[in-house]
Amino acid sequence: MKKKPTLFIAVCLIPTLLLTIGLMVIPMCNAVYLSFTDSTALSTAQTRQFIGLENYIYMFKDKSFIQALGNTMKLLLVVPVVTLFFSLIFAFLLTQSRIREKGFYRSVFFFPSVISLTVVGIIWSFVFNPTKGILNHILAFLKLENLQHAWLGESKTALWCVAAALIWQAAGYYMVMYIASIDGISEEVYEAAAIDGAGAFQKFKCITVPLLRNTIGITYVLALSGTINLSFTLSNVMTAGGPNGASSVLLQYMYTQGMRNANYGYSMSIAMFTLLMAIILAVISRKVTHNNEG
Amino acid sequence: MNEDRLRRNLANWTLRIILIFFTVIFVYPFIWNLICSIKTNTEYLTDPYALPSSIHIENYVNAFKKANMGAYFLNSVYVVILSVGLLMVFVIPAAYVLARYRFKGSKVITTLYMACIFLQPTYIMIPLFLEVQKINGLNNLTVLSLVYAVMQFPFAIFTLLGFIEALPTGYEEAARIDGGTNFGILIRVVVPLCKPGIATITMLTAMGFWSEYPLALVLVTDELKRTIPIGLANLFEVQKYATDWGAMFAGLIIVLIPTLIIYLIGQKQLLQGITLGGIKG
């Protein structure tokens, strides 16, 4: 590079940078700061007090928080693994088969991940609707009336309804990533395996999964963060966290505390806790998948 | 030979049955909603699975007029167009400069944007609400669009940066020898070369803006200024107590149609965008 056009660089970069600082960096810093204060809608910059870690300590005495944390943990244990399992199977079936219409299946499986989560939430509310719902209707058709539930209305099942919607909308998304990675594996590897007499299952287990380990690691991290984040919208739309908090999740409890109760300080400590948890989980799962590689 | 073909056919059909089973799981809820959207309330309440006696388009009219979905639709169209426009205006020059020049701070800025990719707007929705409230920007769709655009800066800069770095510099140098100014080169040479990258970002972010829920929930409180996902969620909430089910289903289909159209047109760009390093939510 010869002479740097300083003015040009400044004009191109400074407005973008200022907006990023104003609407991303400063709110982020504010979130951290507020989490150490007792700020509410009633307090002003003068009256709010710096209270150190008090919010973070109070959290663990707050039964609703513990419930939301537990629910989030349950989702994190189940949703990413099940989603990625289906994604991998779909990707494998669609790349290995010679079926003519496989592009059609890919489009169909991918579609739920591009639509509005509000729509996903509503559609699945009707799947689980106790009187009109698709699921209970199917159970009745199969003469399995004793398995019918009020689903979203029962504390035992509500969270898993949210989980089902999460899996349904995300499976196709990760499938697309896997298809791209599998396309990167040389055709010859599979052909060689076929000559050695490997069946579909063996090919999947011995070629696809090991060679995709890195992609699986990345998608697992994305799925963890996606589950934490998207469960907010779904839980808000489908159950509003109910019944009695049985399907509340961390970010949704943060929203309730912040927007409904106007406890900004406490709400932000929940946000920061959740963010920290997401980062730690991401780092751990990256470490694990990397170690296995070497 | 014949036996081999038979076996392959059998395998294909087994596979097909599995795939069709999943297709039903993915598609049936949509079809069920579509059918319900053309039924009368009584038809829905007596048997939600029967086909309607005739097509009741008035559900759509009700959704547009009585349930305000028409206004929400226009609000969302405005927000999507404006935020994609703003995003491009701010992101293309910034990404170009970051890709082509090394200067004091350029590394730090690139790292900042990389780090911000993982910051989901949901985490900062309350500080954003407080900040926007302070500048009297609540219930302002232009402000909402600007916030949307900024939230996608990291992803868009990251994607474009990679794209521009992969372009040969020859065209830019040739234009410079011909006496082109920096801005002229950016607009007449770089932007046309970046078209595929820009198209991908436009597709992905436009879909995201159309569907965005958390920020619209806190930044818009005025009923008339709602965007369509919030309007629909609210309509769904209200329907639990009211009785106009048809309008609710129609509203849902109204939200889906633009997404479906963009999906059918731009699927290639969307798929590319996701393999580049996707975003969602």
C-alpha cells in the first residue's frame, strides 16, 4: 500500500463504528453496569445504588430463577443433541441417495428454519392444543386416548412442547451445514467403503461422523447458543412461561423481571449470568471436540 | 444385473418412505393452518380436520381490516426495506476499507466485529430499550430499523470482508490508473463485484428482520406501530379469549407468504449464506 487515503478511510468507517459503539458496545457495558446496581424504573441515575454482587447472590435464593435455570438446562441437555442427530441423518440420507427429488426434501426440511419464530410458536400451539390439537387427534385416531394430555397446560409436558418446536424449526438449518460439509468429503472415500462391503450405517458411523467431527463441534456450539436464545421467543409465544413457570427459561425470566416488573438491575444480572453460561458452555464444548480430534 | 437394480430400487423406496414421513411432519402443520384459514369459526370449532364447505376469503379481509394485520404488514415492509438499505450503506464502505487498508486500529476493529457476532440482541434488549427511551425513539419505526441494521453489522461486515479479500485487486488498480476516485471505485467497481455477497446478506437479513421478535417487543409499545410478528403474537394471545379463529389463521398465512416467496426465489443465496457462517434469530 502506498499513500493511505486517510479521509476516505475515516468517512467509510467512522459512522459505522459510532453506531456500533452507540447501539451495541454501550448497551453491553450498561448491561454489565446495571447488573451490579439496584436500578428500577423508579430510580434515577442519582438514586440508584451500586450493590456489588447482591443481585447475583439473590438469584440463587429466587425460586423462579432456579426454576428457569433448571428448565434452560433441561433444554440444553436435550435440544442440541436431538436436533443435530436429526440434522445429520437428514444430511446423510440426502447426500448418499440417488433419489431424483432430493432437492425437494432439502427445501422442505430447511423451510421451518427461515420462518418467523412467532409463526413456529403458534403452529405448535395448535399441534399441542388439548381439544383441537393435531397430536391429541392423532392419538385418538390410534386409539391411544390414555396418552392424551393438555400438553401446554400441564407443568410436566409444557417445557417439552417448547423443545419439540425448537427441534422442528432448527433441524433443517443444521442439515444444510452438514450437507455442505459432506459434499466436501471426496466421493471416492464412500466408493472405496462400498467396495469393501460397507453398508449405509457403517458408512455413516465410520466415515461421515468422524470426518465431520469439526463441523459437528461448531454446530453444537451454535445449537447451544440458539437454544438459549430462541427458547425466549417460543416460550413467550407458546406458554408465556406457564403454567406456573413450568416452561419459563432464563431469557424469558430476564424479560419478565425487566419489562414487566421493571427491575432493571436484577434483570440484567440474569442476562449477564446467562451470557456467561453460554460462553462457558461454548468454550467447554469446543475444547472437547478439539481434543477428540487430536 | 437385474437383481442389483431391484435391490437399489428397494433401497430407494425405503428411503423415500422415510423422507416422505418427515416431509409430512414438516409440511402438515402448515397445510392444517392453511385449511383452517379458509374456514368459518363454526366449521373450525365443530371439526378442525374437515374440509371447509366453501372457501371463506373473508377471514383474510377480517385479518387485514379488523385485526390490523394490513397496517402491521406495511409497518414490517417499511422496516425490512429501510433496515436492509441502512445496513448496506454503512457496511459496504466499512468492510471495503477494513479489507483493503492496514492502518492503526484496523485489527482491533475487525476483532471487535468478530467478537460481536456472538452477541445476541436479546441479551441487551433492556439497555437498548432504556437508551432508545431516553432519546424518545420508542414507537419509531425508523429508529427500530436503524437498531435492526446495527445488530447485523458484525455478521454483514464479517461476510463481506471475506468476500472482498478474495477479490483480485486488478480491477481497482486499473480504475485508479484511469483516474477514478476512491468513492467512484467503491461504487462502480467494488459493489458490482460484490453482488453475490450482497445478495446473500440481503436475503438472510431481510428474512431475519421480517421475523424479528424480541427487539420489536420492547421498542414498540404503540399498538398501531407494531411489526407483523408482534401483531400476530398478540392476535394469537387475544384469540384465546375472543372467537375469530379464522382471522388468526389468516394472519398466520399472511406472515408466511412473503417468506415463502423470498424462499422460493432466493433459496440458493440463503443456502450459501448459511454455509458461509450462518445467523439466526
